[in-house]
Amino acid sequence: MGNAKDFYYEPDEDEDLSTAVVTAVAKAHDEDVLDQIWVISEDINTDALDGLFQENNLKMTLQFEADSTTATIIADKSGNPVIKIESHR
């Protein structure tokens, strides 16, 4: 795992978290969002993911593996999600 590189993405306020994760993974791999082969719904329940950080007062961390990455979503001090993508490509 010595070739791993980290990429951080902060979603817009009105951006669904699942969309933000897809965007972050694509950007971490220098790919266009529409051109990437990975389909998030094959690995993750997107409705559940979108609902996790809605209250913006939760202090939580969520981590999962997807498309040769480790995706970590962390609530910042205000409860807003920050996405860290560790690419293993």
C-alpha cells in the first residue's frame, strides 16, 4: 500500500453525500465522473449514505472500501461531511 495517495473533498451544502463520494473517487483517480466504471449503488445503499450526515450535528466517521480506494467520511466541527479518498491504484 506504499503507492496510496490521499485526496480530500468537501461536498457542497446541497450535494447528496452519495454524489459527493462518486465525485471524490473520480477526482482522486483523475477520471471524469461520467466516464468512471465504478457504480456506487453496487457497493453501498445510497439512500442510507445520504441520510447519515443530514442532521449536521452528528460527530461520526464512516469508512468503506470502493473502487480501489478507502473512502472515509468524517464530520467536521460543524457536523458537515468531509470525504477523504485514499487511492490504491
